[in-house]
Amino acid sequence: MQLSASRTSPHLWATALRRFGVFWFTCVAIGQIGFICFIVAFYGPRTASGNYQAWNDKALIDGHKPGDDIGNFMFATHVLLAAVMTFGGLMQLVPAIRNRYRALHRWNGRVFLALACFLAIGGLWLGWVRGTRLSIESGLAVSLNGLLILCCAVPTILYAMRRKIRQHERWAMRTFMVASGVWFFRVGIMGWILVNQSPRWMNSTLSGPADMTLAIGSYMIPLLGLELYYSAQKSISNVYRTIAFGVLLLLTGFMIIGIAGTMLIMWPGDLFG
Ligand code: HEM
């Protein structure tokens, strides 16, 4: 009995973790497709028709500023390419595409990494050169996200070029997590407000205790969650695996609430306001 339990248990854990991974990715894909639809539906028609002032129909820090041609151009490229990058990131994680269409995976990967770096550098420019920030604290928190995107993109591409596939996959996942930080932030804000039924410990400059925890947590928690997932895969301790699995389920539950909040409240509010 003892022997068969210890033989089946690792297999069961591996299956549970793999299924959890598929479920987590399905939730993320639904939420990020919602984000892409929002970007395209809100910014697409306003930009294509030249009605740039209408970017400010939603609450933005700067958006369109009359006379600031460079800033307006940087803002437009930032938001529109955000949709392309988000879609590209999702495509990279679909195993069927990765395994069957390897050339597509390689090219889409290069485009995704280039766009993630472009958005990170463009975001830093918007925050510190254009001055688009609500407070120094919130500006620093999102800037750390930008720096982490650049730090994760470099090993991702280097390991791919050296054909070290295992390390490449790990760094690619880390890049995906930090490049999704801006999306996780919106999900976190809505999750927090819905769970508390109020914007508790938040303020109008995004520098309240909850704002700062969510701003930094929007990329640190997904990064730590990923490491927890990898360590649970490797662990031989049932206690550790149970705790890790429980934490991952809790985080995913919170994420699902936040995804529902962004898709049912936040973005419809911005679009139909
Ligand atoms: C790489 C992933 C990123 C994505 C997908 C992304 C996406 C977006 C989107 C969709 C907007 C429009 C705001 C909205 O409609 O809610 C935006 C604005 C902005 N982003 Fe990013 N962004 C990313 C990274 C960054 C980074 C790393 C920074 C800072 C270092 C940054 C700084 C900004 C700023 C300052 C604005 C203008 C906000 C305003 O005027 O209200 N972004 N971003």
C-alpha cells in the first residue's frame, strides 16, 4: 500500500499542477482578450478618425495634450502596440502553436520581446520625460515593472539563441508575467475593490497602502507565484505541495474576481460610460 501510494502520488501531483496551469492560462487568456478588445474598441476608432482629444473621454493622467506632438505620438504608439504585444504574449504560450508552427513561434517571440521592451522604454519615457504620473511612488512602482521587463527579456532571447530550451522557457514565462504587470494591476485593483466592496486604503494619486501593494504586487506576486509553481513541480514533500497548491488556488481565485471586475465593470464603464 505504502509503496503504491508513493508511486502514484507524484504522478497525481504532476497531473494536478499541469491541469491547474491550463486552467490558470485559460483565465488569463480570457481576461487579456478582454483587455485587447477594450484597447481596440476605445483607442482604435478615436485614433483612426484623428479625434485624438477623445482619448481623454476616459480618466487618464495625460492622454492627449494639445501641442505636445511627441508626447501624443508616444502615447498613441504605447497604447496601440500594447494590444499587439498582449496578443503576441498569449500566442507564445499556446502549446499547439509552439510545437506545430515553430517558425511562427520564433518570429512571434521576437516581435513580442521587441514590443515588450519598446513598451517598457516608452512607458519610462512617458512617466519621467513627459511627466505622466500621479505621484512619485506610483511612478517608481510602474518603472520597476518596466526595468524588470528589460531584465527578463535579455536572458529569454539569449537562452533561445543558445538553444537552452529549458532555461529559455523559464525566462520566457517570467517575461510574460512582468509584461502582463499592467494588466495584472487593473485586475488587482478591481479584485481588491470587489472583495472589500470599497476602494479601501486607496487614494486618488495611487499612493495609498493598497495602491502601492497592488502596484508592486502586480508583477512581484505573479513572479513569485510562478516560482512557487516550479518549486511545487520539483518538490517531493506532500505538505509543501499542498501549501503551494493552496496558495496558487487562492491567488487564482482573487485573479478571477478581478478579471470579472475589469470585464464587467471597468472597461464597459470606460467604453459606454
Ligand atoms: C509592457 C506592458 C504594458 C502595457 C500592456 C501597457 C498598456 C498601457 C495602456 C493600455 C495604457 C492606456 C491607459 C488606459 O487606457 O488605461 C497605458 C498608458 C500608460 N502607460 Fe503603459 N503599458 C505597459 C507598460 C508600461 C510601463 C512599464 C510603464 C512605465 C514605466 C508604462 C507607463 C504608462 C503611462 C505613463 C501611461 C499613460 C497613463 C495616463 O496618461 O493616464 N506602461 N499603458
